[in-house]
Amino acid sequence: MNTVISVQSTDWDSAAYAAVRDRAAGTNLDPVTLLATDYLNHFNEIVMLLEMVPDMPEILEDAQEWQPKPYVAHFETSTIADKDLAIEAYAHVPPEFKTPFEETVQLIDILIVSTVQQLDEKLKAGETDLAREIAVARSRNIQRLMDVASAIMHGATETLAQDEIDRLMGN
């Protein structure tokens, strides 16, 4: 599977970055990347739902309501104390973190949406055991991608190799 990823580019200003970085000290934003791990809560909820679907098929309706939510949109509705700073800081995230972060988030979104669709198909066909296998495998794969996103949020610049991405997206 070849995934095409389009990342929105922004102008990056090192002076603005330094100013925001100084304001981010002591907050829940990483002092280097300026990213807040609270964003991953958006994915934690759906992963829990996906894991429960085989045992409680009615939960699929809740999973179908989940929609991808960009980083800034997440914080616009967040209740964390530093939400305004998280929104402002996102424009100043260094490209070496922002690009792989956005690419990873896009992969997570694609994997979640396709998993919900597959679970729906399998449950409608009465293939509960196959739905369980899909839910377990895909939940692990989504979690693996979330781990990558978390690492990027904390300063990692290396991401998954294309063959690992293909494997995660193919299960």
C-alpha cells in the first residue's frame, strides 16, 4: 500500500519559535517541539471503543461517530489550561517535528476510519471472529502509530520505515 501524504507547509520563524518556547516553559507543551500530548487523547478514546466492538457490537455506532480532528481543532474544544498556547504554538513547531507528526497523524486517521468500516462490514456479515481479529490487530497498529506520534512530540525525528508503515496499514 502506498500512502500519499500531503502536509500543509507553513513559514517557520526561529525568533517566534524562541518566544513561544519561552512561554511554554513549565506548561504541558514539550519545550523543544511545542507539541502537547493531550492531542493523543483524541485517539485513545476511539482505540478503546474499537477494542470493545467485538464483545459489544452496539458500540460500533459510537465508533462510527468518531471523526479525524486536526491538532488545532482538538485544542479549540479542549479544557486543558494551556489550550490557547497549544493553538498558538502549533504555528511555530519546527518543521523537523511538524512534518513527521502530521504525516503520522494522517496515517492514524486513515487506519481508524478504515478499521471502523471493516468492522462494520464484518459484523453485518456475521463474521464476529474475524471482526475480533481485525479489532485486536488494528488497535495494536493504531497504538504503535500513536507511540510514534508521542515520540515525535517529545523530540524524536526518526519515524517508521515505509515497509513498517505498509505493514501497519495493511493489517
